[in-house]
Amino acid sequence: MDKNSTNYVLIFVLIMTVLVAFSLASIRQVTKATADQNEDIFNKRAVLAAVNDYLGMGEGVGANDLTDDQVLEIFQNKVQQTAINTQGQEVDGVMAEDIDMAKEKKKDVNERVLPLFKYAYEGKDFYILSVRGSGLWDEIWGNIALESDLNTIAGASFDHKGETPGLGAEIKDNPTFSENFKNKEIFRDGEFVSVKVRKGGAQDPTYEVDGISGATVTADGVDKMLRSGIELYLPYLEKIKGSSMESMLQQ
Amino acid sequence: MAEVKNVEEVKEPLFGKAERKLIMDPLNDNNPITVQVLGICSALAVTSLVYPSVVMSIAVVFVTGFSSLFTSLLRNAIPKPVRMIVQLVIIATLVTFVEMALKYFNYPVYKQLSVYIGLIITNCIVMGRLEAFAMANKPWRSFVDGIGNGIGYGAILIAVGVVREIFGKGTLFAGSPIEMKLIGANSGKLEYMINTAAESGIGSWFGWYTNNNLMVLPAAAMFIIGVMIWIQRSYNTKLVDVS
């Protein structure tokens, strides 16, 4: 058969495509379960990283030091998942871990569903919020843990898709950055002010953290992400605050 | 004619002079980056840290080796008009395979490298070897040639990565289990790393060092590769005036 004839080319390409598609699809089928599980653990680990200090697994043991099984176990036993909408109501039938923040971000603000993880440790409740925004090159996201007063930040973890290693990527790689968010407050006299990431160093010890030199755009992105991200949770936070006030009054 | 050639082939050792040359040539005389100036794009993009450079190098060695092998096996069957597309499909298949393997075995590294792994498809070294060598040579030699070129590429990548990471971040192998903080203000602080340097006392000698942010930017890799080409040509005079 003439190798340059149209028929030969067509048959060759057809056979090759089928073989390649079949082999890739079967490899994917075989690895899918483990790969999905890995992704699941990766995401859960990031949520737990926000409450690094309260994992109760020993001094200095953070979410990154836990084994995969420990992550799943903590999530199973101590984390309660809720999904809420931007009006502050709980949404039934949606698991927080199944919410794709990248998709939610594209929706209209009023239609978004937000994940909320309640983490219980030694009688204290922590509320872990997920936020997502834009850095310099691509998306950035993070998890913010609030203490039970719904004001003080207990911890934070950040991640990114493609920030410059050594500069913007420091929001994830340099633990000092997320460490700085601990004990900051997001309300000033009952008014939401978020936490400011200030270039050149924090000036207010309660409401500001240091920026990253050489990564102004990424740091500004984190600042904006926190402001707009936590804002969406405000109706819900106000609601829990109100109900806890009520129960206090009744007592 | 073909039969005579086959008899000769059998007599040759599996890893003879020719194969050794195929491995060694890309390391120096015919390095894909410093001599052929191919694959520069990814060499600038991934080398700001050593660990991603190492993973990237391993992935590229795998892809160049096996794409050369498969292309060479198919070389007499591939129709000429669509040979580029066929090569591309082979490369893309292998890269997708690498991606799935990373997802399966080490998800955090996959997350760290996801964009770069996909970029192997566009690496000119891979396709360059397929066009220049694998289409005209036997499978085993093509495979060796692919591996050799992958190693030649990886060696430069890791060398650039070492320079950039040490001077840009003060660390070595950041992000991997053996992360070290070598120089700079944080050297000696244990909470920032698993510090081997601080314990041995090296860290405290270089505490004065301030990270050079230029090293982190892709432009720095350009300078470093330029200097490498300069050094290589100053001792390997064969390369001078080959334009």
C-alpha cells in the first residue's frame, strides 16, 4: 500500500488515535480512585492547615506532618461540614468538601454556595471559611479559621496556581506569612474591616499583616480576596452571633 | 542489503562505543540547551527552585527516551505527510501518562508542577530528537539518544536551579522532604525548614546574606545560561565558530 495515499494516512491515524485513546482511558480508569483520593486528602489537609495549632497531635505538628489516614480521621471525627448561601442560610444536601470554589467564583454573588467547616477541639468551635481570589498570574485561594467569637483569626492557609516561586509563591511556601494572620481580628467595633496585607510592614498589630517584598500584586490579591471572600460569609456570621447572644440571654 | 546490515548489528554490543557517544554527546559537545539552544523556554520557567527542576528533568528524560523509542519502532509505518502529528500524539500521550502517574503517586508534587508537566509537549528538544534521530535510526539507539538528550537538558536545568535557588532564596531543595536553608537571614531558624545546614554551623556564617530577588525571576536564568555557554566554549574550543 502506498504510504502517501490518503487511505493509508487515514487508516494509520484512525488506528493510532483509537489505540492511544483506549490506553490512556484505561490507565486513567485504573488510577482514578487513588488520584481522586489523593486530591481529596490534599484539599482536606489544606483546610486543616488553617487550624494547625489546634490539631492536638503534639507540639509543632501541623497539617502537613499528618499522615493521610490521620487527615481523614480528623475530618471524619472532628469536622462538621455545612454549605451556606450568601444570604446566610444553610443549604441542604451539599457537602462543603464537594463545593468547587473556582466554579462558585464565576457565579453571581447571590447564587453562590459557600463551604463552611466547623472544627471542634477541646470544647472550642472553630469556623473555617474558604476564600478565593486572583494573584499576579493566576488564581489564589485560602482557608481562614475563626475562633468561636467569630472575630479572632485562629489560623490561615493559602495556596496558589501559578505564582512566582520565591516571590508570590511565598504565601504558601513561607509559613511565616500565614503565621502572621493568627490573632488578628476582622471586626473593629462591630464593623467588618478584614485584615489588611500592608506593603512595607504592618502598622496596626490587630488588623494588619506584613506584605511580601517583591510580590506586591500577590499580596494585594490576598488582601482583596480576604475582604471580598469573608464578606460573603458575613450574613451567616451575624446570624450565629445573634443566636448565641439569644441563648446567653436566656441563660 | 537489509540482511547484511542485520548481521552486523547482531555483532555489536548492546552498549558499545556508538551508544556511549549518544549518551555523552548531549552532555557536552551537543548539549540541547547550551549548544543547540533548544528548550530554553522551560529552562527559564522551572529553574527558580531545584526540586521542581529535578522532577521536570526526570519527566523529560522519560518522555524523550520513550517517545524516541516508539517513534523509531513506528518509523517505517508513519506516513510522511502526517509524521509531525504522529510524533506529537506520541509525545502528548507520554506526557499525559506522566501527569497521571504523578497524580497517582505524589499529588502535592503534581500540584506544584502541573503547568510545567504539560509544557513538556511544547519542548523543542523532544520533537527535535524525533525528527533528527528517531525517524532514521533503530529503536535501541533512538532510545539511548533520547535518554542522553534528556539528561543533557536535565543537567543544565538542575545546575541553573541550584544557582538560582541558593542566591534567590537561600535554600536548597525547598518543597521537598530534604529542604535545606543554606544562607540568609532565616538560616538557623528551625521552624522554616528541616535544617541540616544550621546544625552543622554553615548557616550562621552566611546569615548576613540578603536574598537576590533578580535570581527568582526568569531573566536570571538567561544570564546564568549565558555564562554557562561562555564557560563551556572557553574550554571546549570545538564549539567556537560553529554557527
